[in-house]
Amino acid sequence: MKNRDDKKKDFEELRKALEKANNVFVTGFAKLTVDQDFNLRKTIRGAGGSYKVVKNNIAEIASEGTPAEQVLKGLKGMTSLAFTDDPVALAKVLTTYAKTNPAFTFKAGLVEGRAIDIRAINDLANMPSKNEIFAKLLYVINAPAQQLVTVMNAVGRNLAVVVDQGVKENKFQG
């Protein structure tokens, strides 16, 4: 059992994490085996997130006055929190994990300070990642410039072809 000072320290750490967290997934994990829990934590760390098992009433009290307050009210059952800076990447790995482990469930989420439901978490998981979006954006920005360079090169190339044909046919006799 933890002593009072350790519990207070844990509460303060949770409070600080909830104050600075913009993206939190509230999950349930009833009947997960130790091996499944280990794989879950490894998966979350791989996606750049962190994972914490919490007591419902402590999470509710710690979240008072934070953006996470709305998603941590009235929780029931075993609860855990997954924090991240990239909600799309974490949503993808968590939904994939939930498909293979039915004991793992979503309860709610907080993305960019707004509460979302389970359906929105699944929609988020189907979105392209930030890197994919940036790559597509760069392609869209780069494509017109690339086409302009191609057209500008075509003028010079066409002129060179005309001059070459004139030389071959001896059209430039002085």
C-alpha cells in the first residue's frame, strides 16, 4: 500500500499532466493480461505517447479546472489515460490494439482541448498522419513550380530542336 505522501505525489503528477495535456484518450482495460498490458504500453511509447492507470475519483478530482474535466467526470470501471502530442498517430495504434484485444476499450477522448466521443476517435484513426499531410501539402505547393520549370525548359528545348533541324538541312547558308 502507498503511504499518504506517495498518494499526494501521484495526485500532483496527474494534476500537472492533465493541466498541460491537450490530447488525452480515456480508455478501459478490464481483464488485460500482464503480457497484453506490456504490449499496450510498448505500443503507446512507440507512437510517442505515455500511459497511466488512474483511479476514477482521483482522476475526476485532479481534472477539476482543466480541459480534461469534461471527459473524466463520472467514470466507471477500470480506467487508464493515454497522453500524446500527436493524437492521430496514437488513435491509430490504439484502435489497432483494440481490434486485437477486445478487453481494451475507449471511453472518451480530448483532442486539442475538445472532448470527442468513440466515433470521433475512430474517425481520427482513419485520418492520414501529420507527415502524410505535410508530404501532400508540399506536393501541392511544389507541383505548379515544377510545371512552370518544365514549360520554361520546353521553350529552350524547342528552339534548340529548330536550330538543329535548320543546321541539318543547311538552311543557314550565308
